[in-house]
Amino acid sequence: KREARKRSLMATLLLSQGVPMILGGDELSRTHQGNNNTYCQDNELTWYDWDLDERKQRFLEFTRQVLAFRRAHPTFRRRHFLKGAPEEEAEALWVHPEGRSMNEDDWGSGGRASLGLLLPGGRLREHDEQGGQIDDDTFLLLFNNADEPHGFTLPPVPDRGEGDAPTEADSGGRENASPNVWRGQPPFAADLPEGDVPADETVKLPPHDLTVLRAR
């Protein structure tokens, strides 16, 4: 359980907007044992242990994979703050485990342990050095902070350029509709079914997990 939490926290940090602030050694599973004032400690609390066991090697490799994923996708390296645009134009949409947009009542209910974040790749408002529009894939991040597995219904995939938000309506039959399927994105989807997963299907999120899917 501790290793799962470490992976989820590291991935959440590295996929957040802005510059990731990592303390040296975090990628090696270095710990200060809860001491937040170790500047004067010249002992095991602050020393680096370069003799990594298998568990630490796995976490280091996971961190490398997440960093490579971040570098490959401008969605996670925006140079502008999100605008808070209306839902049909929003650059980020919060998703309820039922597969619909979160509403005010949902945010006000206590005890929520899971939610999703939909990032449409065609709404970045980012430009390259020549002034061209930067696009990316569309991603869905699913968070589960519960001690038990949690079901999550996948929302419809928004059509690129049409600004469709995740609603309870199906996208089938719309002109220029995107394929309404998702696919788990390594290294964040070890427990998902292999291959394409249709929208409206319910997947199981492991405890204390961050799962990432890419629209097909």
C-alpha cells in the first residue's frame, strides 16, 4: 500500500501544472522519517544511499517513466494558467465517478474519495515558436484515495474542436465524432483491461491510485 501511495503522489506532482518541486532523493525513495527540519542533521536522515534495493529501483524507474511521459505531452507543461472557461470550451473538466461532470452538490458532499480530470488535447491555447497551434492527445486522469477499489464510469470522449464536455448524452451519431473509446496509458494503468475501453464502461480503480487513460 505504501508503494502505491508513493507512485500516486509522485505522478500527481509530475502531472500537475507548473514546475514540479521535487526534493533531491525523492526519486530514490529517500525519507527523513517525518523530520521536516533536517538541515543540521549529518546522519542517515540526510545522507544519500546509492545502494538501491529492488523496491527503490522500481520506484526510480517509475519516476523516470512519468517524467518522460510529461516531456512527451504539452498538456502537462502548459505555459499559461487555465482560464476557467465555460464547460463547452474548458481546458480542464472535473468528472464524477458516474461519468458526468461534477456539479456544485457533488463538490459539497463530504467523504468523496474519487474523481476524474478530463484534459481535452485540442484546447491548450499554446503555440510553438512559429506561432502554430500546439495540440495534444486528450487524457483522463482518475484518482482514488480510498482504502478499497472504486468503480469509475468512463465519460464520452469529447470531439476535437467541437468542445463537447462529458455529459450523460452519448456521442454516437455526431458528425466528426471521435472514436468513443479510451486506452490505459502506461505506466499508470496496470490494473485496466488491455486494449481499448469503451466510454460508459465502468473500470475498477485500485486503492490509493492514479490511473491515466488516453482517448483513441
